[in-house]
Amino acid sequence: MNTETNITADIIDSVVDTKGLIYLAELMGDNVSDRQAATMMLLLEERGSDVRHLLDAGRWADDDPAVDMDDDAWYRLVATACHIEAA
């Protein structure tokens, strides 16, 4: 699956108003836009993460794939989200 061709601006915009994206943006780091956080949500969901649980509960669900992601993998995914959103 080529994520960059599957996540369109319309799909990103449909996620922007999701409750709690500010929390995900904070996990991503400084200066992250709502659109970048929305893109990150989509990327995480593609990898099987229950991002809505994170946003509702303030923590990852038990056995969520994001829990096993090391820092390097997390920041690579953040960079990918920012790149896709900017395209």
C-alpha cells in the first residue's frame, strides 16, 4: 500500500475536527498542525493502532502496536505524516 497516494487532502480534512487531536499533536512534538496530527492519526490507524482510544482515554489500549514502536520509528512516522500533509 502506498500511503502517500491513499491519504488525500479531503481525507485529512475529514479527520481534523476529531476530538482530542491536540493530545496527539503534543505527543508528536512542537509546532505540529491539526492537519499533521490528523495525518498521523490516519497513519497509526493503518498500522492497527486504536488512536480513538488514545484520544478518549489519554493512553494507548492494551497491546496497541504503537506501544511497541521505538522512538526512532515514532519520529520517522511523524516525519512521514508531516511530509504527506505538506504535499
